[in-house]
Amino acid sequence: MGGDFSLVLDIAMDRFGGNPHGSIGSPELKRLLSKYHLIDIWRHQHPSLKTCTWSNVDRSIMLRLDKFYISVDLVDDSKIVTGIQPCHLSDHDLVSFNIFDTNHVITWGRGVWKMNTSLLKHEKLRTEILSFWSDWTEAKMLFSDVGEW
């Protein structure tokens, strides 16, 4: 389960500035993680590293909002690679999560993610996707390599 959770569970490690008391949705997320035995894989791999994935414009508030939670049964540090890298086209950093098998091939279980293709029937959304993709691919020329892009 991954995405922008818009809340911080560990204020000491994942928050700089702003509300020192935490996020209103934290108890609900903690219950969900406990019920399904999920862990924050990036925090598991980097227990003492303070970093953030979002900041306001003047960087007076910085938070690690973007996360991947996985089943504790899947934790095998030798097969899971996580990362956080700056993304200049967003106010959020790029958070990556890869699972490698013994042949170093990324493997995904059945039904990990499926786009709701019925959304493409909406003309406005199709237009926005095409516009974004066009801008995104043109921006590629501004970078020296794909990793930076």
C-alpha cells in the first residue's frame, strides 16, 4: 500500500517544523497497519535517517508523507530496495520501491494495481492526461540523463 498519506506517524523522525502534535489521522492509520501487519518499509530499512518527501516553499515545514507499507511477512532486506530522490517537477520527492527475485527481475503479485480505464471515457481527464504526458516528455530534453529527469 503506497502513496501520499498526508500525515506523519513518527514526529521525531519524519517532521521538521509545523504542528508538533502530529496528524489527526494518525490513530486510524496505526490501527490499519496493526490490523493488517504492515510496516513502513523505508523506515524499517533506515531506522535512524531523518528525511522528508515534502516541504513548503520556504522549507520551514518538511514532512515525510509519501510511503510504502508492506506486510511484515514480505520483509527481506536483500530483496527490497527503497529510495527517496528529489523531483523538481513536484513539491513531493520521488519515493521508489522495488522487489527483486534471485534473478534480479522485478516481480509483482497478481492484482497489485489496475487503472480504472473507465475514467478514460471522460473527455476532460483524457485531455489533461495527454497534455501532462506531452509536457512531461518535452521536459525530458532538459535533463542530462533519465535518472535526473
